[in-house]
Amino acid sequence: MAPVILVTFAGRQKRMEILTRYIQAAMDAGIIDEWHVWDFTRSQQDHEWVTCQFGPIRYMGSAALYQSAGSAAPNQPLRLSATITNDFHIAIVPNDDGDEYFELVVGGWSNSHSVLRKLPRSALKNFDRDDAATVWSRPTPGVLSPGAANQIVLNIDAAGIPSLHVNNVVIGQWADLDLSAGASIMVRGGWGADLELGNVRSRIQRFVGNPNEHMPYWQAYDFYAKRLRTYSDSIFLKCDDDIVYMDIEKLSDFIEFRRTNPKYVLVSANVVNNGVCAHWQQMAGSIPEQVGEFERPPGGFGGSLWQSAERANDLHDFFLKTDSKHLPLPSKVIEWKERQSINFIAWLGKDLVHMALPKGDDERALTVDLPELLDRPTAIFSDFTVSHLSFGPQENGLALDRLINAYDELMRSAIAV
């Protein structure tokens, strides 16, 4: 059976904690096989939470800062499988509580040289190396292979002397370094080189995109599109980090519909607090007029719900009071040829051949431009319901704490926690 991979663009802790419980329940039930958590956080606090909560690290954009990769100690080497073309950075942080660490740059300067530097630990948080002290350097032409995962072994012998092997070649040994107390190891790419670690076996994996991009999400689609051979048989789900309700019992039906209906480029869940879905929910009589009037958003984008905290509060309150936790659409499937919000969507791995998205608006690319190019519609699946907490314009005035508490209580009644 095709593996099911959930992709989430993380992550705001207060909103994402509820989603985490639902996903863990779905994984425990065998419905979802892997969860790929992409760190596109905007605050240091959220970044630290995602780093601690999810992992291990699987992929890093070239502008991402160091991430933990394990440890090494005498006669306990660290082994890594690293796909990278140049500038593989390894931070060796001694377990001596000192103020400095050692940085190995393997295949720097267009994969021509490698160096060892001694740096203050503050340099782990930046790329500034103007005052770096180089303690070792040698030519290493072609040390990193672009055609295979590079096998990296950082060894510390019984005397505490470290050495590095790359693809079974000894790159260096440093007798003047004493790592007899062991060291923590961190890694990153750099200078245009993304880094993928291939020895990650966890079902929950963490991906770190390049920071400070206004619309960074293309990075995730680009990652999967470049690995079409790996993922062509998979089924992908993508959900926002603020999905605060999920009908776990109907998730398998949603996945099966996605698998057996290849004519749709994307299939969306039936989403609470989604302009297009709210229109169809009201057309079916699932949302009474006293809750509000939910018009068809012009071209599928924006609309009064999208921009109104008051409307979002009223809709969430209505949904939370329903017994069924389901707002049916006029039919089991709504075919759609306009834009829609991609709060919870699914696509087939074989369609990654079309999904190397340009930088910019991934939602428009996936729901308007790509369906038009391929002459294939999208769809909304009525029988699988999720609830989406908020859009950006709704933030000012949303009863955030009250709604999160209510959805947390709903989650605890829906699944065993």
C-alpha cells in the first residue's frame, strides 16, 4: 500500500499542540506513516519548541543554522549519511563547558578544500567567519560526491584524538585536540548547499527551511519534486499548523478517496473556517443564516469570513456546539476550478512531476495555475471534517485562548490522551 506522508508547515506552539495529539493518534492507528514537520517558524521561542518537540533533523536549507546531529566520544564514533554538494559544516562542541568549539568545513570553496577552525560558541548562531582562527587546512578536491550520499565518520580514539573519514578516505586527524570527555555534534550546509541526512529512520522527521523568506513554502514542494523517484508511490497530506479538530475516524476514507480519484490535482478536506467550504456548507443547510451569511468568495479567495474575526468566532462557536462535528456539503464531492485555501489537502506522489513550484504564492500555484495547466480540477471531500483556527486577517479580535481551550477539550474527548 502507498505510504501516507503528512506535511505540516510549523509552527506556532500554542496552536500546534492540539494538532500534534491528533497526528500521534493517527500514526498510532497506522493511518499516517510519516510526519514531516517543516520548520518555518517566525519566532525564536517557536523555533526552540519545534526543535525540542520534533525530530530528528532530516533536511536543512543552505541558510539554516546549526542543528544537533548526535554526539561522539572515545570509541563511540558518530556516523552520518549526508547528501550535499559542498560546504558540509560540522560543529564539534566539547563537553568541557568551555567557551569555544571546533568547526570542520568539508568540501568548501567549491568542493576543493577542507578546514578546521576554532570559534566562540556564539558563532553557532551566525555565519560570520571574518575573525575565525583556522587551525588546519588542506586541499580535498572532490571530497564530497554529488551523486551519492556521503558517508561521514567522526571518530575519537581512546586518547581523545578526533579524526574524520569521508567516503572511506581519511581527511584529517588532530592530535592536538583533546576530546576525551566527548563532544556534541551539530551540522549545517552553507554557501548554496542544502543538506539532507539519510540515516534518519524516525516516523516523525524535522525539516528546516531557509529563514526570513516572505513566502518560504515553495522550499518544501521543491524538496519532494526533486525526489520524485523516492516519493512517486506515496500519498501526501498537507495541513496547517493550526488545525484544531480532525475527524480521525473519517481520515482513512479521505485518503482512500484521494488514492482512487487521480483526476483531481488536489483534494481538500471539508474545512471549518474556510471561505469556500463555508459557502458550500451553508448552501447545504449545514450553517443556518443566523450564524452569518457566507458568500462565495470572489474567485475563491478572500471574502468576508477570511477577513472577519467576528465571523470566525461565531462559526467556531456554532461548530463546537454541534453534536455531529460535521457540516455536510451539498454532495459528497464538490468539484472546484477556482482558488481555495489549502488548510488540509492531499495530492498523489506521482503528481510531484508537476510540483517544482516557483517562489511565491504556493496556494495560487496549486489551486489555480497548476489545475489550469493540467486541465484537471480540484475537489472538496465532504465526509472528512477538520477545523482551521484562523487566517491572518482574523487575528485581531479572535477569541484565541477561549477557542483553543474549547478545541483542546474536544480533542481530549475525541481521542484518548
